[in-house]
Amino acid sequence: MDIRTGVFVLAFFSVVGAFLAFRSAIRNMQSARKISFYSLRRRYNSAAWQLVGFALFLIGLAFWLPSGGAQTIYRVFPPSPTPSLTPTITLTPTITLTPTLTLTPTLTITPLVSDTPTLTPTPFLPVAIEALFSALPTPNPESIFTALQFSTEFDGVNPVDPRTVFELPITTMYAGFDYNNTIPGVQWTALWYRNRELVCYETEPWRDEWGTGGIGGYTSCTDPLEGWQPGNYEVQIFMGTEWKVVGRFTLLEALQTATATSTPEFFDTETPTPAP
């Protein structure tokens, strides 16, 4: 119990003591009236008035204790400081606006054939082409193909006068390559794209006469979808479902009117196959 509570308890007992003192004083006065002896009656009356005075003292003490009494006790027994709870600061998150970058369009002159590649996803084998597979052996992951060389003529070993830009009309386009670490019987596929649309393909098991390595390999396209048209062409070579090499060429209406054609786009993908 602390000092303040003790003071209120003492004030309460003082009120109770005053009540009991008044009660005793009244009883003494009533008893004195019944006594015929003067000295004894006087003694009872004197005791009654003493009790009345004591009761008045207790009443005054009861009123004094909550105010002056508490301060007097605090002077004699100074209270020890007690730590108070310190409220914690709760941080309210604020929304931070992220600035956006606004690009200002500029007009630039683009050459007929751009040498700056743009990144595209890694080539993949379409499901419709994969459904045509007739060979099941697993391809050798170490099989490699050289970079593709394009020409409209093939002498049986190498493309004749290989280039990357051609003009119409043409009949057949050859993509020549050398190869190594191939396995006969493994399905290989060549996909021909024009402006990223499949227009020609060939897929068959790797022949025994081609062996596991050599020169003079090629793929050709004679009758692409909707015929030969101006555009950007891409050829992708796969062993099984694993992409091996990719090559590109551009077909124009005519070299002398090349300025009137649309600007070709080349989409770049790294070729992971070194020369054998």
C-alpha cells in the first residue's frame, strides 16, 4: 500500500472513531441523568464532554489528512520516482512515387541494310514440326555446325559466291555448312522464316552417307509459302530439338531500287557452335 492510500485509510478510521466517540458521549450523558449522586454524575458528564472533544478532533483530523497530512508525510518520507511508460512511435509508411522515363521520339535516317542486331528469343522447334519426327535416337550435344553461307547456286561442296543480300527473281536458295560430331539416324531439321513467319522447312533422319563429320552439307528451299518475296529471311538448323546454328539473308526487289524498299530488321541470336 502506498502513502496516498494509507492517508485515506487513516481518514476513514478517524471518521469511524469520531462516530464511536459521539456515541459513547451520549451514553455517558444518559447514564449521568439516572445517577442521584452529584459527584458521580459530574464525573460521567465530564467524561462525556471529553469524548465529544475527542470526536471533534477526529473529524478535523479526517478532513486534514487528505490534504495537509499527505503533504506532511511526503516531506518526511519523499516518494521514490517510478518509471513511466514511454509511448512507442509507430511509423506510417508513405507512398513513394517512382518517376517514369519518357522517351522523346527522334527522326533518324535508317540505312537499307542495318548491321545493328536486335535481341530475339532463342530459336525453338515448333510442335507441328516436331510431330513429323520419324527418328528417335538422342542427338549428340557436342555436334557442331559452321556458320551458314547463302547462295542461289551450289557446286556440290560449297555455295557459289555466297552473300547475304539477293535480288529477285530467284528459284532456289541454298544454305551451306560444315559439320562434326553428328550421329546418323538422328532427326535434323532446317526451318526457313520470312519476316519471322515459317515459309519452308525440311526434316529427316541424318543419313549414314553423310557420316559424323564433313563438308558440303546444305539445306535448300525452292518453293516457299506464297513464293519468293522481298523480305528478311532466317534459317535455323536443329539436331533433334536442340538448336545448333542460325543464318540470315535479305531478298530485295532489285538492287538499283533498293532505296524504295522498307528497311530490313535483323534479329540477333547468338550461335553457340564453333567451327569444327
